[in-house]
Amino acid sequence: MDIDLARTFLEIVRTGSFMAAAERLHITQTTVTARIHNLEGQLGCRLFVRNRAGARLTPHGERFTPHASQLVRTWEAARRELPLPEGAEDMLVLGGETSLWNPLLLNWVTRLRQQHPTVATRAEVHDSEALHERLERGVLDAALVHRPAYWPGMQVEQLLEEKLILVRATQSEEPYVYVDWGADFRKQHDMALPERARASISANFGPLAIQLLLQQGGSGYFRTRVAEPHLREGTLERVADAPEFTYPVYLAYAREKRGPLLDAACLVLKAVAAESADWSS
């Protein structure tokens, strides 16, 4: 079976419509329809019922979904692992959110290379949604995330305790910089601090926001590990009695990926996470 048929089927399942799947796959809706007709012809059954609301799975479609996922994961794994780089005996593909590549993902890959030189490593940085999609497709072996999205077969382990704390520049507490740490933070922040919900300056990237504070003054919420060096230097100070928000780090992987290689990589990661490191960059 053409693997693109399975990919198209799964994209319709994710998005709920043929049109949305076409947009995500960057193909025409006619092509999506033709692929599903081809797939249904090969399987000898109908997979979707289409209506004005989109497309819903038939009982046959529901039964085919895990098989389609397995087909795509197997194919992606084969493409990723073959051929292995010269001198490598195995390979790991590891991912992390943008805010976690330095130092955590960087130190993880570095230490793996030192301790397991025959294991080739690929590191990828994506947003949370892309990481979870790649985990589900089997493209990634494991990923570092702040807010795991659970699905059947996914294993999640908390790696680090972390909080978002309110800090201010020593020269000035204003302006307030609204740092967007995701949907959960926005909801909790806006309930706890409704007067700060509409700030004149906002950013969705922590390193940019903290540089704004250091250069122009102001206040905002940042991860404790990022703020600590600046608190020690005296360029920032913690705002007393301000609400705090949890923002832990998790390791996520598919249970089917478990084996001696991933277990060894997880041990390396936990050792790296337990060490002190500079998170300020």
C-alpha cells in the first residue's frame, strides 16, 4: 500500500475534514478524495462518512486507524534508520521545545556522544504540537516538553520541577512584559492577575523578553532556572508575594520505543538534568 494513503487517512482523522487535511498536506482536496477512494477500494470497505460538519469515521475506519498509525510509524522509522551513518551501530532521534534546547537537549546529546560513541544522534527543535505529532508518528524516539499531550501508548515522566516566578529589573518595575508560556499559563495568569492580562508589551519567547527587562527595565514571569543567575548578579530581583505557576519539564516517548538503547539514553538524561547548568541563554 502507498504510505501516502495512510498519511492522508490519518490527517483526516486528526483534522476532521478532507479540506483541512488537504491544507495540512499542501495538496488539493481532489487529491485527498482520490487517495481515500483508492484506500477504500484496496480495503474493500468505507472509512469515512462525509457531511457538512466534515468527516467522521465509520466503524471500519475506527478499526483501521491503529493499523494506519503503525504503518506510518514503521515506514518513518525505516527511513530514519537506513542507512546508518558510517561507524554507527544504532541511532536515536531526540527532540525538545525551543526553550529546552539549551542547555538540556544540548547537554543530553553531548553526553550521549561521549558515553555511547557508536550511537548516531539527531536533535530536533520544534514547538510542542510538532513534537507530539512526530512522537505519535514514530519519527522521534523521545522529546523534552513542558506540557505533554497524552495519547494511547505514550509514556510521560517528569524530569524537572520548575516554576514561573515574577521578577523585575532593579532600575524599574515598569513596563510589565506579558510572556506567553502557553494556554495553561495564560488561563491561570489572567485569573490571578486580571489587571495584567492586557500588557502593552508581550512576547512568546522567553530569551527575548528577559533581554527587554535587562535593557529597558520592567517586570515579567520567567522560569526560575533562567532568572537565578540574574538574581544572583543583582540585575533582577524577585517580586515578593506574587503568584507562582508550575512549569515542569517532562520526558515523553512511545512505550513501543522502550528498549536497552532508549533506557540508556534516559539514564544519561537524568544524570544531565541533576547537574547544575547555565539556563540563562
